[in-house]
Amino acid sequence: MHVGEVAALAGVTVRTLHHYDRIGLLSPSGRTASGYRQYAPADLERLHRVLLYRELGFPLEEVATLLDDPDADPAEHLRRQHRLLLDRLERTRAMVAAVEKEMEARTMGIDLTPEEKFELFGDWLPEEYEAEAEQRWGDSEAWAQSQRRTRGYTKDDWLRIKAEGDDVERRFAEALRSGVPADSPQAMDLAEEHRRSIQRNFYDCPPAMHAGLGRMYVEDERFTAYYERVAPGLAQYVSTAVQANAARQAG
Amino acid sequence: MHVGEVAALAGVTVRTLHHYDRIGLLSPSGRTASGYRQYAPADLERLHRVLLYRELGFPLEEVATLLDDPDADPAEHLRRQHRLLLDRLERTRAMVAAVEKEMEARTMGIDLTPEEKFELFGDWLPEEYEAEAEQRWGDSEAWAQSQRRTRGYTKDDWLRIKAEGDDVERRFAEALRSGVPADSPQAMDLAEEHRRSIQRNFYDCPPAMHAGLGRMYVEDERFTAYYERVAPGLAQYVSTAVQANAARQAG
DNA sequence: GCTTGACCCTGACGCGACGTCAGGCTGTGC
DNA sequence: GCACAGCCTGACGTCGCGTCAGGGTCAAGC
């Protein structure tokens, strides 16, 4: 195969292949009499690995040392790439969660601290996050996928939505005032309505994620303060109702 | 706040902030009498957005036009960033799936075509992949997370593992030869053993993913050929047993 | 056999997003 | 009052290519 074909196959430019040849990262294993580069199947394999490591953010020089390590067999590379990709998956998921927290905060008019906003850029320790996310969101995988529907909302929608949320809040406060238990079917129905409202308007919110939000309402003082300002005891009330509802859905 | 603090908070260097100031992407809203940069909270918010868009691969000039668009309010940015992050999540997931396919192929000594290996780098159309992945892996979310255990395998492990896999295969072939139905408890038990073997050795493999592998064994001719070479009809046999077992686990 | 047009070659310069000194001013603790 | 950390502004270096420039190659069609 010559450069053009390889470039088209791999989705890179010819110039890139020239560059990789020049710096010795990937030199084609042959040349024609007239000097044309000839790529063998093994060269393609190497290119494949190069592109994956590059995608993962390695500088080309480091890629070269990785690939030229005599102790690293193909399986070794696959395992490393697999691990790195899973790290990236986790990191992206954390960023999605952070943006969602901001969205949730914004709809309630709560300001996050600067530290909180930037925390997702800090030096990323997957193990640390893992446990936290697990606890916060439960099955954090299941909800992440289906959230693609939230795209393409217009500004007007958000006003309508805000009104809708206020309505549910008001009825929660009413239930609390008239002594309806937080784990009663009536309160759970309100919680379910709350969940469906989020689901329709903001992002897909399966019961497990909803339960996570519920916990946040009592654990994060700013969310607590938001509800407490509507009515005293409402944060705990909503939290309990939401979690009871989630348990009901799961059971 | 002055540069050093902001840099530490956001996890960037002072030089980066100088650069953003120079190119007009993020100029601090004030200076002290002696010329020190003074960053206000609003500057931090802008920086936060800058870093997220940068992380998502936008060139800085484009980031500037995005942020200076008078029609784009904060919610607009959150929605866009959310959408872009979900795209990235999907793309990373596809790459993970591709690497896993390679791993699976390698353990069976099957070569993937160059096109297949590079397909994940092609111009990425999320919708296209979505349907395919859904069909291939079922609940592709649920299994992705728990795979972090596969890290840190040594070379020796893989030899032991290969022997283990061969053993299960041999017993599958035996069951097929002696007329044990593929959806019988006995065959399903073998399938479960197969799944657990993968789970222990290669990557976490919940029933849904295992069922996906089972489908691949009959749909991808090279995997089919692998099993058929062990015994005629074995590909379909294993596939059926695996999927029956997955259904049993789910029920 | 000759042209045409697509593809290949090797320099060489340019660019984006900073890293990295150099040389000098500022602000705080002892 | 001085040491030392932290701030300033140039200015040059680096990495991973993009983008010409100037010239050779090759299969197709006339």
C-alpha cells in the first residue's frame, strides 16, 4: 500500500505519515524503485497503535518508546490501551456529572463555589471518584447513556419548566404542612411527578439518579437552604419522599 | 485573586493565564496599582468555561467567539457542554468496545481486517454507532464501568487463561457430540462457566455482554470459523447456550 | 508516443498553545 | 533593610502537524 491509501484508511493526512516517517515513529517497511513509500500490514498495525496512543494524549516521542519497548507484546498494548480508555471514560463521566450538578444548581439559583466548579480539572484520581460516584448516583452507568435526549432545548422552554417545578414544590410544601407523611403513597406520587418533570425537561432521571439528587438535597447545604426557604423541614421531606419513591420503583 | 491563586485553583500554569490575557480570551477585570492581575469571580466563571471548551478540543479562537456570542447565556453553554461531553462519552465507549473486540479476537487467534481496526477513527457519527452498539452489547452501559479490574495482568496469566478457555471449549464440544441440547441446564452451566472464566480473566462480563459475545460468535464469520474448526456446529451451539444462560440469569 | 491529471517526493516556512528562560519590579517576614 | 517568594513583560523554543513550492511518476486516453 502507498501513502494515500493508508492515509485514507486510517483517517489521517499524507503529511502526518510523512511526519511520522521523518521522526522515525513509523517508517514504511519498503520503498519502490522510484522512492514511493510502501506500507506493509505490520506497518498498519503499528500505525493503529500509534493513533490510539496519540488519541489518549501521549506525545509522539513517548509513543515511540512505548512501541519500541522489547518487553511489550501486542497483548500488553491492548491491556494498557483498554485501561487508559476506561480511565478516560470515568473522567468524562465525572465531567458530565459535574455539568449536570451545575445545571441542577442553576435551575434553583444556587451558586457553586469556585473550588467545586473546577474540581473536575484537578489531578484526577479515578479510585477516589469511583466510590463517591457509586454512592452518589448508584448505578451511574445506566442513566448516563439515555441522557442524549436533553439536547436542543430553547430558552423559552426553561421558563415554562421553572414554573412547572415551582408547582410541584408548592404541593410538596402543602403536603408537609398538612401532615402527610414523607413516605406515604401521596408524597411518593409527588416525588414521582418531580422525577418525571426532571426527566421530561432537563435530563433523563431514572429512580437511582433521582435518589442521588434526593440525598444531595439534605447533604449539600445550599440545596437544603433552597428548600428550607420555601418551607422549614421541606428539604428533608422532599429527600425522604424521593428516596422512598425510588425504593418503590426498584422493588 | 491574583494569577498564582487562580492558576492553582484551576489547575493551569500562570503562563497559560498570561497567554489568555495576551490573546484577549480572558483578561482579568482589574489590575493593582503595581500592575498585578486581579481576577474577579466573573473571570473565574469565564475561565471555567474556557477550560471546558478547551478540553473538548475547541481552538482558543473559537472558544472566544463562543463565549462572546451575545445570544448565548450561561444555560446555553451548559447545554452545549453537556451535549458535547455525552458525544465524547459515546465515542470513548466505542473505542473501548473496539479494543475489547480486538482482545477477544486475539485470544482466539483471529485477525481483524485493517478497516475494522481503524473504523473507530473514522468520522464519528454517534447515531450510527448507537444503534449498532445497542444491538451488539445490549445494555452497553452496565458492563463498561466495572471493567476496571482487568488492569495489571502479567504475561504469564494469559497462558494459564488460554488453557482454561480451551478446557471449557473442549467440554462444550463434548456436550455437542453426545447430543446434549444447547439450551439444556447442562449446556447453560458450561456457558456460565465460560462467562465466569472471561469475567475472572479478561474483563467483567455480565450476562448481557456475554449474550452479545454469543451473537457475535454466529454473526462474525471469523469467530464462527474458530469454533467450527474445533467441531462442526459448535459456533451455533455455544451461541445458543450462552444466550440461553443469559436469559436464565436475567429471569 | 505524447499529453494530461492524479498522485508521489523532498524541503521549507507557518501556526497554535503554550514552556521556558532572562531581566527586572513588588510585597512580606524577620 | 534584606532575603525570598511572587509578579511583570519580552522573547525564543517546542510539538504536531498544515500548507505551499518545485519537481518526478504513472496509468489512461488520444
